[in-house]
Amino acid sequence: MGRTLIQGGIVVTAVDTYEADLAVVDGKIAAIFGPGAAPAITFDRTIDAKGKYVFPGGIDAHTHLDMPFGGTTSSDDFETGTLAAAYGGTTSIVDFAIQTKGDALRKGIDTWHAKAEGKAAIDYAFHMIMTDVNESTAAEMGTLVNEGVTSFKLFMAYPGVLYADDGMIFRAMQRAGEIGALICMHAENGIPIDILIAQAIAKGNTAPKYHALTRPQIAEAEGTHRAICLAEMAGSPVYIVHLSAARALEKVVEARDRGLPAYAETCPQYLFCSDDDLGREGEYGAFEGAKFVCTPPLRPKAMQEDLWRGLKTNDLQVVSTDHCPFCMKGQKELGRESFAKVPNGMPGIETRLYLLWDGGVRTGRISMNRFVEITSTAPAKIFGLYPHKGTIAVGADADLVVWDPNKKHVLSQKTLHMRVDYSPYEGQEVTGGASYVLSRGNVIIEDGKYVGKKGDGRFVKRSTFGL
Ligand code: URP
Ligand code: ZN
Ligand code: ZN
Ligand code: ZN
């Protein structure tokens, strides 16, 4: 492992921007020196960061690797998905383990440990998706918290699949309040949505664009409001995942203004894509829009600015990806006959920092510090990874990105590393990219190449909710 000096870069954290040299010893940041102040001790390696920024590694708090869903399995596993994340400057993920209905949470978490063990390029942690909440699984929540799995996701959507009713949600929230866990909520009312879907199909409205038309934003606003009310009643914090709609954001703002521990993330697809993309025609004809089928659905373009404003004002705290890739061939194609059968999800684990730097920092929508905060510091704090991860400080893990703000590259399925046969951003040029990525002090990306070792990523135990 040894000693590495990262020299001459501009360190950017959520609060500071300054020139410094970083000494990395045995996987951790050992010292931060002002310009020219590094002592003449020998380092095994010096990385020249002149003209570059140095950020804490990205933390993606919402990924679905190797996940059975929609009649198939998400196409990236822990090997390909974490490798792609590393290329894009992300050094930790929190993936969603699933409890299969009727099974113990233990079985779900063990299954996810087995999926990840020995494969990951970067550190990883797990949330637990609960599909049954009863006294047995409620008790198990405490066991998982002790093992560092400190957040649980429940679904108001997908009736008959992952859906949980209000009683289950409320009970899980009560328990979370007792044990310092955080409930992540897919806040979208799936019951009326399923009726709208059946009605659309009965009318022959089966093209991808009907995915958005049958999941109106009010279903998300109502779910968000209900999740917040249930959490307030139960005395627990709540984190709304993949928030897409302005009216849902209003509910979060209202709760936060009342001082409730309510948090929300959005995802790049909601900032950069819109329901117009669902109506695209292309190499797959009128089925092209299937590339953009994710849940909640893409919204009208005008809503993107509401989300940007939320990010700027801290009404939204995090941008994570909801990376849930499915190939067009053999996977999205399952929904050729009906949008309702298109597996839901989009690829994004690799492109998050590129898009947010290019479309957020370079356009002046957010500052560099805010960029670091929403992609690393805030998710680290909310999900119990801070201060080991999420900042640049003495004693923190040396999960670092040396970022070249001028590096240009064209996003394309051919050059990105996610195991999926398309990119939603095909042909789009972005400026800014990682020159080096370090995971616990090891250089894993250098000159656009992976130089790490498969399996070096470790499971990280997270602490309880403490904001
Ligand atoms: O379309 C999505 N979001 N797929 C993944 C499952 C989920 O709801 O997060
Ligand atoms: Zn979800
Ligand atoms: Zn406010
Ligand atoms: Zn998701």
C-alpha cells in the first residue's frame, strides 16, 4: 500500500476549496500540507495533480446490481457495475439487497453478500428492501443494524411484487425510529397506477410513452406526503428515493420547513432526460423510448429546473443514480408488446459525475462545493459512512478523485464500461473527468485505465442514523 503524495491539486470539499498536497499512508489521508510544506520524506509515489481538483470519491447511495426484477436480472453485476462506477469517479456504493416475500431478511442479506464477495472494485454497503414487515422481520431489523445495514427500503409502488401497505410501512418506521435506522421510500401510489396501466392497455395504448402517462406526478406527490406523515407519526426519519416530480418536492420542502427529518434524492435521468425521450424513434423504431423507461417516470422537461433549484437550496440533499440497467436486446424487449412489461430502470452508475459536473457546475447551476456535497458528503452523512468517507480530512479513507476539469469526452455505449447495450446519453460531449481514482489509497484508475484488483472493494458497515 505504502505512501503516496498527491501534489499540487486544488482540494474541494463540501465547504472548502484550497491548494494542498495530500499524504496518503496505508489507505488513509495521513496529512494535508499547504503548498510547498510537504516534508522531504520519501513517498513511494507522487501523483501530479497540478491544474486538477481533488475530491472525495463519489458515493452512489442507490444502485441495483445483479437484481432480479421485471422478469429478468439487471445486467451489471458487482464486478462490472463497480468497475464502471470507478471509471466515473465513484468509490462507494450502497446497493439494495432484497428480502424475497416469505423469507427472512437474513437470507436476502446473505444472498447479496454472496453476489458481491470477491468481485467489487470499490467499497460497498447494503440497504435492505423489505417486502414483509411482521414481528419476526421487525426484530431482524435490529440484527441487521448491528451488522452495519442501517437503512431499509419500502415500496408504495409495484403491487404484488415489492409493494408494502401503510401498516407495514408504519411498523417498519416505528422500528427504525427505535434502532436508529433510516427508511428509504419508493413514494409512488402503485394501486391507482395499476388501474391506469390496465386501462391504457385495454385501449391499445402500449407504447413506451404510456409508462409516464400512467404514472402521473400526483401519484408521487401523494406517496411522498403519505410517507412523510407516516414517518412523523412513527417518530422516524424518512428518505425519499429517486424523487422526480415538482409536486413531490413541494411535500419534502413543506416537511423540512417544519423541521422534520425528511430527506430526498434525485437522479441524473430526472435532471437530464424528459418524457420526450419516451416518445423517441430510433434504431428500435417506436420502441426506442424503452431505453428511458424507469420508475418514477421521466417528467416534462420544464420540471428539470425545479429539481436543480431544489439541489441548490438543499431541499434535495443527494443525487444518486438508481442504476438499474437492462439491455435492449433480450431484456427491455420483453416489453415490445406492452410498456408495462418493459423492465424498469436506466444505466447511470458511471456517468453521474460527468453529467453533474458538465451540466451542473460548468453551467453555474451548482458550485463545486455543492457538487461534492450532493455526490459524496451528504450521502455519507445520511447513510452513516461519514467521516470515514465523504470528505477529505486527516484520518479519512483515501477514497479520492483527481479530476481534470478540462478533459473532454463523448459519452457512448462503446466507450463507457457498464454492461448494457445502449447509453441514454449516446453522442453527448461532456467536459470534466477523472485522471486518477483512489480507493482506500490504492490507485484504481489511471490514464483512463483500470489498474486495481478485482475484489479489493470491501463491505462497509454503516453507523446508525445520527443527523
Ligand atoms: O426504474 C427503476 N427505478 N428501477 C429500479 C427499482 C426501483 O424502483 O428503484
Ligand atoms: Zn424505487
Ligand atoms: Zn426550505
Ligand atoms: Zn431503485
